Amino acid sequence: MKTLPSPLSPARCRVARLAALAALLFVSACYHPGRFVWVDDYREPPPSQQDDSYLIRNGDLLDVNVWNQDRISSRPRVRDDGRISLPLINDVDAAGQTPAALARAVEQKLKELVANPVVTVMVQEAQLIRVSVLGEVRNAGQKKLEWGAGLLQAISEAGGFTDYAREDAIYVLRREPGYQNQEPVRIRFTWENLSRNEGNAATFRLKTGDVVVVE
């Protein structure tokens, strides 16, 4: 007949619980998040290197309006080569420019053909941004978000946190000029700041190529 193990005494149970608690505290103390910058300390690159307003992308539908010149105003879509075709001046580089910068470039090209041209450019249909969401989320992978989306939208698209997510260890990995020789900068967030819309977390916007990691 097999002998069943005797139950632990109350004293031994307390010792076991204390040992488990000590192990948990030891693991937490050994956690090292690596190099990062808190979102409230994160600073965008200088204006010459950042997209401080929307940057036109391949596939965007534009409205190029030349004041008082309906015949040469048009609604071109940015081609895969990053250019648009306009009446009279043919191809113009568009991708990577702000609408205001593109308007000035078109004005320069029209000066030889139109007296004092005034051009405005508006984005009628913006392409979605693409980010990756990894780690302790329920549906990891690449996500397509509206331009101007923040971290809450990305986490929502990924199905929210798993039971093992650290709510104080949410990161965005971003490659940007001016940070560690082109290495990604790790921008750290907490769920408390995000959910309360506090500090820079409230205004932080994702960009195509960003990687969101929930540890």
C-alpha cells in the first residue's frame, strides 16, 4: 500500500511561504530594463530632422490647389516612386515633404508659367501608419493605425495586456537621427500615465516603423 506524504505542519507552511516571497522579491530586484528614456524626458530631434507636421507618403491622395487657376489645380495620388504628376510641370517629388513644403516647391516650378502663383496642398486621404506590437499582449504583430494614433490605440489593436504584463514597463523603440548613432531609442511609459493622459504620454504619437514592446 502506497504511503501518502504527510501534510506540512503550520510552521513549515509559513517557512515555505516566506521562501517563495523571498524568491519573488529577489527576481524583482534582479530585473534590469536596460537603457531607456522616460517619455517625459524624451525630446524630439531638431526641427530640421523631425516631422513636426505630417509628412506626405506614397499612396496619399493630395489636393493641389493653384489659386485662381482651376485648370492646373488637381488631386493627384503619390506614386510608388514618391512623385506626383501635375499639369504643366509634370513630375514633382512629394513623399517625405510636408504639405506646406510641397506647396512652396510647386510655386517655384510654376513661376515661369503663372504670374505670382499661390499654391496650397492638403492631404485628402492619408495612408495608415504601420507599427509592430510585441511582448505581453494578446494579439502581437504588425498593426495599421490612423495617422496621429497614440500608444493606447496600438495596445487596443493588439487585444490588450496578458496577465503577465508589467504595467510600468511599456516601451516604444524608435530609430531617429540624433540618438545613439542611429540605434533605436527606447522610450518608456507606464500604464498609469497613459490611462490618465498625463505628461508627454498624452501627446505622444506613433510613427511608421515604431515597435511597441510590453514586458
